[in-house]
Amino acid sequence: MKSWLPPGGGNLFQEIKRVCQEAEASGQTLYRLSIGQPAGPALESACLKAAECVQSKEERWHEYQDNTCVPIPDFARRFAQAHVIRTDLAGLGDQIDTMPIPGIKPMLGLVQLACLGPERHIHIKGMTAPGYPVPETQAKYQGLPYRPFGTGPSNSFLPEFERAYSFTVNREIKELAMLNLPHNPSGQIATREYWLKVCAYCAKHDIRLFNDGAYLALAHDIDCCALADVAPEFPELSWLEAYSASKSIANGTGWRVGAVVVSPDFVGDLRTIKGNTDSGFFAPAAAGALHALETDQDGVLYSCDVYGTRLKMLISWLKERGLKLAVEPGAGFFTLWEAPKSAFGRCLENARDFNLTMIKEAGIVGVHFDPYIRYAVCGPIEEWVDQIQDAFNRANVSY
């Protein structure tokens, strides 16, 4: 029997996992610079609060939450506020709305659906080349036209809206721009100046603007700015920004807790779609995440500082051994490099070839986003310093 899905559904990370399993089966020791989630558990403060709530006999902690958080009515605004540090969300009144979500990933397809009119005339652009592939995958599954913004070293991995769009006077097609800033995999941030330009352009041309802000809590650059810090200044703008506990409470990737800040017009459409397709998150996990964000900033900042220190270490090691950094990361735990053309004395076809060669020859595992290679610092790279440096010494890369 043939699959009913459209072609091209293979998962990059599953391929890398398979190659790693084969390497380990042959006796290879691996150094996984590919892992893109925090190591270990969530913060203890989050775990203890969640445990307290999960043992409650009150029904509200155990029931469907739908588009709310029943035991914490103001959860979404408070959770979002922990990620939007320059603006008092409560002071914006009816200029914004907020809503709880079960993490960002399942919302990406729902955001697209929330922008569909009866004629399904919508075009989507996103930061997937290179980038997190889910927005493009969701659009493909839903039969919606999708194109990536052209991002790379020449524009510092920041979408250039003036170059990406061309409009006729009487256009019927709606536009949704799906951004991911801070960016996975480059670590690029958005500044206030950048958001001002983007918001003005989208308001003028009636483009709905979405930002996946999953890495805002891991910003190392003080100029990093949330969309929600700027978008309310544009009353005509239709916009939404999403936040997640996945990285902000150490390893909260399995907790599936988050929130959105959104313009009043957009929130109604999203509530309709989400309310008909999703039953909400697990309230005790939401309570734990919020408690950590509001009362354990030392724990939250510790993780951020660890990643910042490791990023500087890895960048220094690899630059000294000839690798070319694609852009300086300002947030998160990723570094993005231009894939070398040769290593271990042989020519390479592309980033995938380079990655598989490094795995086979030296046990260094990255993620290839051709023509780039991503190396993460979630693992204890300070313990692998000798192995990493030796691996790239032997690789003797060139461009």
C-alpha cells in the first residue's frame, strides 16, 4: 500500500539518529553537538509546584483547560510577561489579548488555519531555509502555498520584507509571515529597530505577522527584543507572538506549556480554530512553569548563562581550526557554520556529506541545513574539549 501523504516527508533528525545508531553499533564514541534540547530535568522549583498541584483533589487541576487555564485565570498574560521584558502587558489594555497554548509546535499549523478565508487564498512565507522545518511541512500537508524568506550571511539571517514581497494594487491573496526570532539554527535576534521596520511594512500591506519566540528567555544579547514590545504601537497590524516553557525552565520540552500575545482581530480566529481542535494543556505543568518563571529567576538565568559561556567556547575552538561562522548567535544554544568544502583530505558534496563524514571519522554529530552545519551546546562540551579540538585538527577543513 502507498502512503497517502505528499512526498518529501522524511525527517532530518530521524536520519541523523539512524546514522548515530549505526556508528555506535560499530564501536564509535559520539559527541552529540546535534542535540537541540536542554539536558537533564526541568528546574526543581517548577517540578515541586507541579507536583503540589497534581496531587490536589480539586477537579479544576485535572479537567480540560481548552483555551484557558481554569485554576490560574491570568496565566497567559503572566507567562507571556516573563518573556516580554520591556513592556507592561497589563498596561496595554484591549490593545492585546493573550491565550494559553500547549507549546508552540502544535500551534504552527493552527496559526495557518486561522488565516484561511473561505476561498483559501493565502500565501505563507517563513524562516525555514535554513530553519526549523515545521511551518513549511504544515503548509505542505494543508495544501497551502509556502516560500521561505531568503536569509543568509548577506542579510544576517533576517528576512528582508521589501525584497520578499511584490504587490498589485487590487490583490485578493492574503499573506502570512511566520518568523522565528531568536532564530533556530543561527541564533540571530531581532532588535527594536528591526521590528519597527517589519511592523510598519506588514501594517501597510496587510500582512499577518507571527513570531515563534521560543528562545527569547535564552537571549545573551541585551538588544534582543520581543515582537510584543513593538507591535502594539501599530494599531492596524494583525500579529501574534508565541512563547514556550520548553527552554525557559531548563528542560521543559515535554511539559508542553506556553502562551501567545496577539492582536484582538487575530486572537478570535485562533481561538475558533484551537477551540475546535485542541483541549488545552495539563494545568499542574502550567502552574509549575509559571511558578519557576516568576519566583526562580536565578534558575532561569543560570541555564542562559551556561549556554552563553559554552557558545563562546565552541566558537573560539572551531574558528581557530578554520571553520567559518555564518552569524554571531545572540540567543539560544546553537551555532551555525558554513559547511566546509573538504575535510580529512577529501572533497565534500554538501553539508550533509560533511556532517556524515565528521560522524564517521571523529564522532562529532551536528545537524546539516545545507549549505550550513549546526552545532549545539546543550551537552557538556567543557568535558569534550580535547575530543572536539582533536577532531577538527584532524579534519583540517577548508573552503
